[in-house]
Amino acid sequence: MRLRFLTVSVAVLCTGCDDGPSPAAAQSAWAVESSAGPFLTVTPSSVTVGERVEGMTFDFRLPAAIIGGGAPAGLYNGFAEDNSVMQIELPLQHGPDSTDEQEHASGFARFDEPVLCWVTDRACVEGARSSGQDGFWRAFAIRPNQTVQELQLAKALMDASLPGIPNHNVLGVYVPDRQRLAAGTIVRLRYTGHVPSRATDWTDRPFLTHLRYRTSLQSEWVTLDTDTGDVGALQILAGSPAFVRVLAPLDVGVQESFVIAVVVTDRTGNPTRWTGTAWVEGVDPRGPVQIEFVDAWRGEREVQIDDEGFHVLSPSLEGAGVRAVDQVVRAWRGSPPYHRLLGDIHIHTGDGGAQRKFLGVHTAGDHAALYSRTQDALAYLDQVAGYDFGAVSEHSSADAGYAFPASVADSTEFRDGGACHGKTSFPFPVDTGWWTVSQQSAHEYQEKRAGHFVVFPAYEWHAQHIPDPTDPDADWLDWSPLHRVVLFRDFADGWDLPLLPGDTLNVSPRCLFRFLELVGYGPEQALVVPHMMMAVGVNLDWDLTYADTSVAPCVRPAEYQTVGEIFSARSEDNAESPLVEQGPEGHLTLFEGEDGSETWSYRYGWRDLDVRIGLIGSSDNHSQTPGANDDVALDGERYHLHEPGGTAVVLARSRDPDEIRDAIHDALQDRATYATTGVRAWLSFDVDGSPMGSEIDVDGAIAQANVELAVAMPIRRIELWSAQAGIPDAPYEIVWQEEPEGRTVSRTIELSNPLASVADLPRREAVMLYYVRAFLDAPGAEGDEQPEDAVWSSPIWVRWADGSASEPGWPLPPLECAEPRHPVD
């Protein structure tokens, strides 16, 4: 298709070009000083998060003449032999399928989904222009003599990692074949729609657009340098104060000093500056604690609590109509038995593509043109969300030229034809060195915040299991995404932590365990955390992982996979899937499962396969704002779909700066953890004094379960569940439940031995698992609506005995390598 490009002089009206002032005006709306400023300027250069703009312009002053290459093959499909002579890369919305990319997502990192028209289709152009269509893009050439020509825009590239799919973040500018644009010509891209709701003014770097050009189709691309002033800055300002939250340790000692922080954020979670007085009630019975703000978004105060027990800290801003986000604190007489530390070990940033411009693959890093940074994501988690630890776990795609370590390359499993030699389907087309960049950036933040925040090195591995399309007998229900976060205890000299690339097909997670063994990283040094135990019945992850094979016996995943994600932003995404099997609590219990036989759920793994795995939550945040999970709108409407990520809480034996890293990793390894949907909940669950995650013997007919929950929002319901481990037909049963009034509950529940003739049972069949879950009403939830938040404990496994059992107690083998229900090898 050959296009007719429109060229007119600004001495007459350029029909449909713009809604600017009259051409007779002294200064033309199209005129740009070709000798001033950077090559690329953005107007306006300062906007507010989420603001809708009519006619934001990106003006590129050509440093050299350009010879056109002709029209695109289509507007949206992209194609390999691209004819564009200029390309702009922005984080662009590409459909409503993912919750973290919806307009009302906190930290929403994208411009509206592009709306494009052929320049010859005047009905499309006029319709989009007159209706004020969000996401509407147009391009113009403004020559030095001020004549204006409309140019074609289209999605320019195919995604190198996703065959047949365009790269969503790149738009190309097309000039008619062999037409010349002289140096000094301004190429203007004009956008109508919303700007991202991820603010830049609290970071040390504004939004800097990626742009490249070439002088002809035969020339090399020249990319503008965003570090030398070639690109004009776009500063995205936070909105007005909407929330004030107080942050404090969950466990403190009576009359021992600790630091509370008050943080002010806008409606979408961005830190926003404020001047005035903040007050915190609940610390001192004599009156609220005062913190002064002077053009700041965070203020701190050292305080102490004199009375033992739970205290609800509640912040406010003097004279500002904002919603308060409270927090509960437990004060102990003497040292707390455990320190409940909050973390998020599953975050993605642009450093997963080494911040490379025009990488050409969607799968790297943040999926949004690599604009977010590790430093900012960790700073948000630490300073804004108030967490104690975190990890940026980028997707472990292979750089060009990646080679296995020698110990792995010599293993038959990883050689061609071996069980672990999966085809890498999405390699980076270039050597980005992203894994080194990721480790270095994470370590840099660790050095800045040593003693206050712990950073773990990590990456996300995945190897989708799909049926063989060439096999006529393939079962298309044998499917699973197989996502894992590999979390290392500490950094290594030389940034040489071992990397097993993901983005492979039909490689079992058992190969990941084998890889770590071969490179000398046992469970003491590296943990493997399941993610995406998706709520679809065709997900065979548990069976694929825990089947006994020559690659790794079934005991190996039990050693490496001590905890798994029961909630993340993908829970929300799965709620939109037609394949989802939802329980009565909606998306909150998708990964947990109900009392059926779903092969994807944690209940299946715990009961049917006797998998002894604890629980954490993670955000899987891609938007530079991990931890912004529990706000609601000022008008009372719920506002809870913005990266609704989970939180990991560990029971650490110490928070001393010299011991805290090991204490956190040890708690994860011991399953001494619980999960929340993002709220700062305080939970204790033990059986006869042994904490969540334990494996214990009870020699007798009675045990005592102690449950204590405190959270700064109403508790709708709290439950204690049980099931016989390793018995597929054994039902899940509620041992105890309560609908308490208020924000705290503390109960001791007597557990009776539910198993008859314990002495006659095989050793493992005398094991019961117990876990606690609670549902909470977030501020703004109304009436009988589904609860907005939840908390899950890790299970406690109890081996009941009657005093006559002669076999030794724990540790027990995990189901003695039982047969999975749907074995796939």
C-alpha cells in the first residue's frame, strides 16, 4: 500500500493537523528554534501523575538529513524489515489484560495504549482528534521554512522474544520513499492521553525518552544519549497528599527506643512533598507524637513505648484532608522472641535489560521499555513502604554468548539430548550483562542502607511446560508456567553468582535444583521460591516438581523449596482468566485452593503430595513501587487493584545489623514465615510452643494451638484448618473459626488427636497439617462485599503418637516419593 503524505504551508490552515493558534499569529504554533536546546524536547516538560494532556509534543531536531524509506506494512503488527527512519521508545499500555498495567494501578508506568491512523484516512484522523481519543498519536515534519507535512506512525518492530508479536513500546516514524528531510527539520510527535502515574520527582532522574534515527534504510541507527543532554527531561510530579502512613517495627521492647516514620503519598502511592505538622497517636498515652515536615515526604522520630501489649499507631496531617494508614505494634517486656520482618523478594526493573535502549524484547526486566531502576524500586520498598528486606529478581533470560559453568556443561543432564537441555526460546539478541548489572545495583543500595535494610541477590527462572505439538497423542491439559525465584543468601566476589537462564521450554524445576547442586550452592546458600502456582486446573507444577526422577530425587525440592508465594499481583491477573477456579473469597484464595482436587493449588501440594512448604507473599511488581498495596480512595471507594502484591513476613531471631541477613534467610529456610496481601499484620501461630513451619511430635491425645492476630483494620474472620498430610481423599476441615469484633484476637485451641489407632498407621500417615488464615476488611470496603485483605500462616506439621510408637520422629521423608496424581516426565 503506497500512502499519500500531506504537505501544506503554515500560511494556510493544515486541515486536521492541530488545534493550535491561527497561522497568522506572530509566533507559529509549529515553530521550534532549531539551534537551541537538546535534539529532543518534550512539551510540557513538567506534568502531574495521571494528568490527561491534549497535544503533548516530542520534538526531534534532525542533526542530519534523512532519506525516507517508505510506508509501514501495517499500523499495529510491526515487521522485521522495518522502513521507519526514526523510532521513539516509551512505556506504552498494550491492552487491559494485566492488573498492574491498568490505568488505576499504583505506579502505573505507561502512556495510554496507542491509537494510530493512516494519514490518508481522514475519517479516522478527524474522529480521533475531535473525540479527544486517549492514546492518539500523530507525527509531523516541520521544515526550516515552516511548511508542515504529516508523517505516518506505526508500531515498528517485532518482538525478538515473542514470535509474531509486535514490540509494544516502540513507535516508528515513516517518511515517503526517497523523500528527503533536511537537517534542522523538526519531527514532532503529538500525543493526547494520560501521562504515567509513576512520579519521577522523588527520584534523582526525570523521565528521559528513548529516541533513535538513521539517515537512510542502509545506515546504522544512532541513539540519542540520555546522559549528555541530548534528550530534554520530562518531570512527572506527584499528586497532592492523599495518604499518610506510619511505619514502625512490628515487635519492639518496652521502654526501648525505636524509630517511627511518617510517609505522605498521593492517590497512586507516589511520595509527595508536604510542609506542616504530622501527629502519631498510640505511642505515648500523654498525647500524640509530633513530627515537623518542611517540603518533605518522610519524617522520622525516635520514640519508646512504656506499656506491654498491642498498640495501634495512627498518623494524621494537621490541616490536610488525607486518609490515614495505621499500623499495629507489639511491645514486649524484654527481648521479643521473634522479630517480624517484612519483605518482598520478587520485584522487576529495567535493570533486567541492563537499561538498554531498544533492546527489542518485551520479556526483559519491567516489560515497560526498561524505564524503572533497581535503586528506585528498593528505595521505595525501604523508605516509602517501610519494609525490612527485599530482592530484585529479574527474569533470567540468557545473554548472547551465555555458556554453562564447566561443572554444569560436563553433566549429562545439561548436554544436548539431556533432560535439562531445554531450548532457550527467548534469548537476548545482544550481550547486556544484565545479571552483573543487577547484582551491582542491588549491592550498591545495600551499601547505602547497611544496618537499615537488607538486599538479597535474586533472579526469576521459568521454563514453560507445554505438550509437544508434533505428538498426536499429546495431552493439552499437561501445561504449566513453572516460575521460580532463586534467592541467594549473600552477594559473591566478582559478581559471579551462578545463573541458569530461564525462558526455556519443557525443562522441569528439578533441573534448577540440579544446577545449583552442580555449581556448589546448596539450600544453605540459595533457596528456590515457587511463583505462579496458577489457579488453572491444567497447571501441573506440583507434579512436575515433586516426582522422583534421576535428575533430582523428590527430597531435593523439599530442601530448596522451603517457602512459596501464595499471593502476588498475578493472583489478581488470574481472576480475569476464564480458566480460573475461584473459591468464595475470590482472588484472595486462588493459589491456596479449595477442598477439591485441583492440581495447581497449595492445598493439593500440602495434602496429596505431602509437600512441606511454607508461605510468603510477593508483589511481582514491575512499576517501581513495590509495597503500595493497601490504599483506598478519599471518597471511600475501594482502591485496591494497584499492583495488589503480597508481603513476606519472617520470624527472625535477631534484627542486629551483623546478624539480620542470616536471620532472615534462616527463617525462610525454616518456613518460619507468613504471607499477607500487602498489609502490615502481626501474626503468631504455634502448637505446643513450636512456631509456624515446624515439624513436631505430639505424644498423647491433646495439643495446644495458640493463635494471635493483630492488624490495624477490622478482622472479618479467622480460621484454623487441618488436613491429613499425604492422603488425597482426606478432607480439609475447619478446627476453629471466629468472627471477632475489632482488630485483635488471641485464642488457645485444644487440638485432639484426630487419628484412630495411631500405632497401627505407617509413620507418615500419622501426620496432620494445621494452618491459619484470616480475612480482613480494608478501609472503604462496604457491607457484605468480599474481604479486601488476607493473612496466611505457614503450616505446622504434627505427627501424632500414643506413646507406643517405636519409630523415630522427625525429620520424615516427604511422602517417601509418592506418585503424583498426574506424573509427567
